[in-house]
Amino acid sequence: MAVSDTATTKKQLSLENLPDLLTVREVASLLRVSPLTIKRWGKRGKLPAIRINSRGDRRYRKESVLWLLGITPKSLEE
């Protein structure tokens, strides 16, 4: 079976077009840390997570991630 190029190409995130809620992997990729680190930061309160669905999947607010990077939403608009 041939795998299409779109299936193998990872979605690249940029600071200009981040979704409002990010997954563990997306945050880890942006911050260049392990997904486990992101989960640990959530447990310690450094990066609060929102739990969704019955499985308890984590999502992180864009504003919280940008704050960790030292970026305010106003600085992105400039």
C-alpha cells in the first residue's frame, strides 16, 4: 500500500495561526520538550490543562502556551 504524502507530512504550527486549544503533542512541539514534560507541568500547575471527553484528554489554552514563551497576544498582532 502506498501512503499519501499528506498522511506522512506533519502539520506545522506557527505562532500566527495557533488554534485556541492545543494538544499535548502540539504544545510539546512548540516548546521543544517531551509530551511527558507537558503533562508534568500540568500536574504541577505550571501549564494548566483542560480535560475533555470521557477519556480525559488534555488540551491547553493558546494564551497559556504563549505566556510560557513570554509572548503576549498583543505582541503577535504587531
